[in-house]
Amino acid sequence: MVDVANLPAKDRLVLAELLGVARRYGTGSERDTPRDVAAARVLQVSADPVLLGIAAGVALADPHGVEGPTLELLTAAGADLAVAEQHAEHVRTRLR
């Protein structure tokens, strides 16, 4: 499992930007943007499959089920799905 708290500060900043951009294009104000354009915008922030996977894990753990489009976008951008599953479980545990 990737421990976000142990990521270098630079990676945590990239992760925060990645989450914001993915949500904006996944479920937010830019959700009607074509998927290929949205995925390219996500990849401008980071193409690191681990960081994409952590972000996907946050979307996967969404207890309300509204982050599906964000998860799909991060997956299309190359998220490591094993990391996503692990991080989603970590997030779910923290939410309990």
C-alpha cells in the first residue's frame, strides 16, 4: 500500500492538483468535455500510474457513488488499478 503521508511533498502537491483536475473533468464544471481531451488534461498534471492510482482509489471509495466518471477518467489516463484498490480500502477504513 502507498502511504500518502510518506510521499514526498512534491508528490502530495501533484496528487492534490490531480484530484482537483480529475474531479473537475469527471463530475464537475468540465464534465461535458470529450473524454480524450479530459484524459489529456489529467496527463498534463501527471502520468505517474501510482499517483493516478491513488487518486482513483479516492474516487473508488466514494460512499455516495457519484465519482464513477472520475474513476473512469483516471483509469483511462493510466491509473494503476492495484494501487487504486489498495488506497480505496485505506480510505474506506478511515471513513469508518
